[in-house]
Amino acid sequence: MPVRIFIGEFDFTDGSKNGNAIKLLWFSYLFKSHLTKSIYKIMKNILLVALIVAMATMLSCRKKENKNDEKTGNYVPKGYIQLNVGNYWVYQHYRVMSNGSDSITSMIDSVFISGTIDYNGKTFYKVENNKWIPQLIYLRDSVGNLIDTTGDIIMSENNFTDSIYTETTMAGTSILFHIATRMYDDNTTIVTPIDSFNHCIERRDYIKVYYQNPIPKAITDEQYYAKGVGLVEGSYTYIGVNQKFIRKLKNYRIIH
């Protein structure tokens, strides 16, 4: 079975109809164009993990869209999910220094909603991202849950009580990694190059990497969403060099 790979915040999938996916946010750096030779050695090891993962047995407990709620039509959107053709977001990337400060990098990426498709009788939005290499994912709003074509919940603007996504990935009897994603409504204020955003909600990814780690390596990445805008800030981690980066909203357009 051919392996279909979406890098960054998207999926490694096996191409089958059941849509088995692995949310490997931290593998995105494999394709960064200016990696040094020393990091290249690490890159080869991580690529090996990615190939193993693509063939591995996955034990998942994925939250799916609530079709019963969707049929009621009673949900009133809160505005954190912004899906309209023509919307775009531009992000500036920063390196997180050892003292906690941010250092600007030359990396800028953008996200653009270029159209729609019909999938299983539902309208999904075509979301394109140029983060290192072109990326493509199809998303829609299901009663306050941002979902992909498999029904997996990417983020939620109304579930702050339990995990919206959990997964343990195995290679034989060995655990490769475990991830759990939760939403938090902490009324956070996020400052970006373009503006300051109040009342943000947070998606937090708790990741444990077991591969080649006698003691699991714990990583936490955060994504912040503003009402009427969408994603305004998000972090990602290069596990090979234990370096965290943040992407902050630099420009955007929302069509209502």
C-alpha cells in the first residue's frame, strides 16, 4: 500500500479508506531546506521512524464528529473556526531561546483556503499550506469541531472537558510514541506582529516519544485560536535537536 504523507500539522496516512493517520507534528523539520550536515544524521534516524510508523500497528482512541448533534442544527458557532474560500493567514516563525525569549527567523509560511470539495455528501474546504513544502488537507466545521475527511477532530471550540484526540503507535510490541490532545478555555491573550488577541482558546498536544529513549521524552506544543480569526499562534518542536519554535500571525484576511 503506498504511503501518503502530509507534513507539519497534518497526517501520515496509509492511503486506505479507513484513513488511519498519525499526527506527527514534530517530524515536519525533515524537509527544512537549510538543515546542517550534523542534523542530517538525525534526520535519517527520524525518517526511519516515520517509515516504521507508516507500517506500524496503531492503537487509537480518536474522537469523531458527533453526527447526532450535527443533525439537530441547534449549534451556534463561537467564531474560532473560520472556513471561507479566500481566507488566508501568514505566519512569522521564531526560535524559542533557552531564556524563554523569542528570536525571529527568516521562515514565513502561509495558509490559504482555495476551494471546496464534496466528500461523502459533505462540503470540505481545501486548505493549502506552504510550510517548507506544499501541504494540502480538507477540513470542515462539524458543530464546533474542526474535522478532516476521516472524522478526526483537529480542534474544538466547545469541548474543554476531555481529550479530543489520543493515539498510541506501536511497532510490533514496542511503543513508538503516544499523543493526547486537549482544548483549554483559559481566556488567554496572545500578542503577534499584527495585533493582540484576547479571549483565545488553546489546543495543547502532549507527546511522549519512546523510540530510542529509555525514559520517554515528553514534549508539549500549543496552538492558540482567536475568535473571528482562527489560529494566531502555534508551537512545534524539533525532537532531534530539542529545539522549540513558534509561528505567530503576521497578516491575514477573513471573508465573512
